Amino acid sequence: MAAFKETKFPADAPAAQKALGWVDDRFPLTKLWNDQWGKYYAPKNFNFWYIFGSLAMLVLVLQIVTGIFLTMHYKPDAGLAFASVEYIMREVPWGWLVRYMHSTGASAFFIIVYLHMTRGLMYGSYRKPRELIWLFGFAIFLCLMAEAFFGYLLPWGQMSYWGAQVIVNLFGAIPLIGPDLSLWIRGDYVVSDATLNRFFAFHVIAIPLVLLGLVAAHLIALHEVGSSNPDGIEVKENLGADGHPVDSIPSHPYYTVHDLFGVSVFLTIFSAVVFFAPEMGGYFLEYNNFLPGDSMKTPPHIAPTWYFTAFYSVLRATTSDFLWVLMAGIAGYTAFLWLKSKLSGMVKIAVSVIALLMIVGMLPGALDAKFWGVVFFGGSVVILAFLPWLDHSPVKSIRYRPDWHKYVYAGLAIAFVALGYLGTQPPSPVGTIIAQIATLYYFSFFLLMPWWSEMGTFKKVPDRVVFHAH
Amino acid sequence: MIFSKKLLALLALVPALAFANEGGYPLDKAPDRSHNMAALQNGAKLFVNYCLNCHNASSMRYNRLRDLGLTEEQIKNNLLFTGEKVGEMMTTAMPAKDAKVWFGTVPPDLSVIARAKATPSNSGSDYLYTYLRTFYKDENRPTGFNNMVLPNAAMPHVLWELQGVQAAKFEEVEDPHEHGKKVHKFAGFEQVTKGTMTKLEYDTAVADIVGYMEWMAEPAAQKRKQLGVWVLIFMSIFATLAWRLNASYWKEVK
């Protein structure tokens, strides 16, 4: 550790330069900027899909800022909440704009994050050495879901109220502790003022704090190992004379102006929604939510907001008939693991024990379908975390995978969108069967990935990134 | 009672098509009043005269009606009846407890009802416009009226003096779902007693009320759209500049 040394500037040096020097001697401001962005070298072949990281950051800031202003006028009180939102919409100067930005921002956040994750999936961004980036990102996704869920209760409309009621009741499906657990979460026998107050606390402070920490970790990890790219080539393996990767460019100014353009396009679309279709046909703001929450009136059709419906569909697809299919699937998968997997015997035995317990638990008279619905609902989210270890493909990017892999990925996209759509609709016999097929496909995609991802003829990955000068 | 049960059964069987609603009655399209100040003012007058006797619009301040081109003086002289101040909220003098006894339910707050009644296939205005025009005589109901859109509505036909009394005609037809079974099918209204308004006048008046309710559900809506045009113009200029700025930097990346 060197002794402290004050940087000396000539007497006629600009004041700003002196001030920066003074700060840099005491805090690594310039270093931080250069490491994280200014001289952070990123591959030059980023395409359209690489815009969503910075857009997610923008929307996060937008949500925090608009959220702070909403908190100034919102009343977290079951008797006042609904009216206070209308107060914001009418009496608070520009309140309607801030509220619409916040409600539209919530949906925009999920659209962006889903596209950001799609990018990761397509180009293998989660592969070694970026596993931790993916895990931090996964944790951010969980926080975002919690944040959205807690926040959705706050307007205290019918959909807020009954959506929260349904989701909290899901915990009641857990054997033994379930009913007490959901009572503990609600703080009352039904969703009530106590629930609203704690959800408010989680929404405005607890979750955002964790979220910000995770975002910082996500970015630090990314800037430590460096960004991947659409070719899935490690650009750091090919350094130029200046010590920087030959296929990389400094983020500033190149990706600064690039992201600025992306931001301008995004904000144009965002403004179009905020100013001309803030309800977005009942998807961003549900019509039923303009009725105050009423514990005595159950709406005929309760659906979570659109960004949860894919996972919610998995829950609904888990009917008692479907448990037989799942049992067969689990048994088949375990047998397959013994025959084909390179995993150690201990792991195989552990998996077999879990599989056996699950099958026994699914037998008639054991745990009911609702419980298993909750398990698979959770599982459909959690399984994403394991991607870095499930993907065994010799190449990272979809560009150099066998062509038929693209259909496998397209199938996942179709299954996810189908689940998402069906989750917004009231249940129907045909819809349930489609959701069950999509659920099977969704889980098979991930659970069988260690095998299918290394099958087929892979294309040769070039030494340099594919880049066409503009 | 039996009749209304039959009616309910009938309504449940009407296929839920595009313009269908909970009652199954096809909704009429409400005329657009959003740019017609005179109509909105008339709607406000009718709303204050008829609806506010029982309903609240507790998020709506009387003096916000200035947005509809009324002066504070006009609001005070024409729309305030029970000594409210012009800066007060539109609340009813009827206690909720009494309402519960008289109607079996507390009349809903109407501040945002036009937004709440929208569905993906119809606007809230369509619902309200059809609802207020399809009350018909039904001696089995405590109010003496029933409604096509909201069967067994608890609300009395408050506008009956204006519309007059109409009866609903039903005819027996073959059940489309069950062969050999007859069901009642709605076959139009029949005027029993004349109101103070003609049918056309009444439809216009209801359209004005509903137009006002649509406005009241989001008083900032017009301003939002006007501002939106400017924001989008600005954003497209900004996006164009950002696009060219980006291109000029990336030109040098080989």
C-alpha cells in the first residue's frame, strides 16, 4: 500500500481537472468509470438483441423515480388506497403521467427482461465463464417478479385484491405448514389492511434494495469477465498490440451512442403507450381494477397480470389426470439418467430418491394436484437458474449449432407464448390440453438439454467475430 | 319470480359473442361525445340531477367541470343543490346505511365506472349507454323495472319520466341447444306510457350522460392525447438525431 500522494497540477490547469484529481486521489472515480464503461472494451458485433441490458437499466431508474413521486401521494391504507390512486390521477399535477409511466414501466420492464433472457438463451451468454452473471440475472428476475406482485396489490382494485388472494393462497397448498404460512404472509384471514401495509413495505424498500444490489453484482461480474457476443467467441483470446481485444471497441463513445439510439426508439414506443393506450387493451391496466377491492365480491375470472401468466399456466395445467403423465415422465427420466448420464452414482441415487418421493407424493390419496401445481409453477421458474450446467453444446451461439436446434428453440418460444396466452384466458378443456403439452415441452427442453444440446453436426466457429462495417 | 328465473336461464344461453356482456344482451355503440362540450355540459347537468341523488363520484371535484368550459359561477348556480362548495367532491347526501336498506346494496361510486365497465370487446360507455336505455317494466321486481344488460338490477329506473315506460316482448322459440325445448327470446321493446322525451331525445340525453361519465373517469384524457402528439413528434426528431449520431461514430469502426 503506497503512501497517500496528492497529485500536483500546474497552476494554470483548469479547475475541473484539479477537482477531478482531488477526488481521484481519494476515491477511484475515473478508474470506476473507465473499468465499468469508459474504457470497458465490448465486442463490436453486438446486434439488436444486445440493447435490452441498458434498456432494463433505464426502466429500473424510471420505475424508481416515478415510484418515489407516487409514494408521496399514495396512501397504503385499505380504506384510502384506491381513492388515493385516483387522487394522483386527477389532483396531483402531472400525477396521471407519473402513474401511467409507472404502470406502463412495469410491463415494459418484463418485456425487456424477457427479451434480454431470450438473447442469453440464443447466444449462450450464460456459458462459462459467465455462470454468475446468469445467476445474478436470475435472482434479479425473481426480485422483479416479487416487486411486481407486491406492487400490484397497491392500487387496491378488484384484480389487485383477488390476484393477491389467489397467489397467497397457493402457499396454503404446502402440506402441514401451508395454511399457517399463508396466514402469516397475509397477516390476516383474508387480504386486508395488514397485507397492504406489508406489501407496501416490500414494494417500496425491501425488494428495491435487494434489486439494486443484485444489479450492481450483475454488472460487476459482466465487466469482470467481459461481454459475450452473437458469435459466442471469446474476444479476449485475440488481443491486439494495444493489449485490447482486436474485435472489441471501447463502450464509450461507441456503445454510448448506440444505446442512446436504442433508448430513443424504446422511449418513442413507450410514450406511444403511455399517452395513447395506457391500459393496453386491459393488459397493462386491467379494467376490473377500476373497481375497488371488495372481499365480498369474487370476480368471475381472476388472472394474474400478463407477465406471470406463462408460469401460472403451468400451475393450472397440473390437474389430477395430468399427474399420471408427470409420474410416467419422472420415472422415464430417472431411467434415462441411469442409462445415459455421465453423472456420478451418488448423484444418480439422489435423483432417484427424489423422483421416487415425487411419484409417491403424486399417487391418489397422497398430496393433491394443487400442491404439485405450485411445485411445477415454482420449478418452471427455478429451472432457468440451471441453464449454465444443462447446456453441453460445444459452441455457445445458436449461429453455429445444427439447424435443427433452431427448431428446438423455436418450440420453446412457442410453448412459452402459448402458456402465457392461455394463462390470460379462462380455463377450457382444449386450452388445458395445450397447456399440458406446452408444459411437458418446456420441462423437457431443459431436463433433456444435456443430451440434445451436444447432438448433431456443429458448424465451425470462426476465429474472428462476424462484423460488417456500417 | 319464475319469469325472471326463466329470463336468466335464457340470457345464460345466449352465445357469448363479440358484443355480449354478463347479461348476454348485445351492446349498442355509444356515440362519441369527447369533443362536444355542449353535450358534455348537458351530460354533467343530467348526471348531477339524476345520478348523484344516490351515487357518489367521490374522486370528482365540482370545480373540475371548468375543464368542460363552465365557469365557477355557472357551476355554483346550476349544479350545486345542497349547499356544497364548488371545491368539494361530488358526494351524495344519501347515507350508505340507508341505501343498503332501500336497495339491498350501496350504489357503486361512479368516478371511474366508465373505465371499469370496459372489456376487450366494448368500451365502458357502450355498456352504460345500453344499460340506461334497456330498463323495462317488470312487476316482479321491487323497483317495478328490470334491465336487459344487468338482469335484476338493484337500481330503479331513475330516468323513467324522461323515457316513459317500456315493456319487453319475448317470443317462444326452439331452444338451439336442446331439441324440443322452448325458450324465451327477446323480441324488442314496446312503449307502454310516453315519457317527456321522444326516443331520439332520450337516446341523445343518455349519450350525453355517458359521454360525461367517460370524461369524468379520466378528466386528463384529452390533455394526455394532445400532449402525446407533441411528445411523439419530439421523440421522432430525437430518434432521428440519435440514429445519425450513432451512424457517424460507427462509420469509423472497421
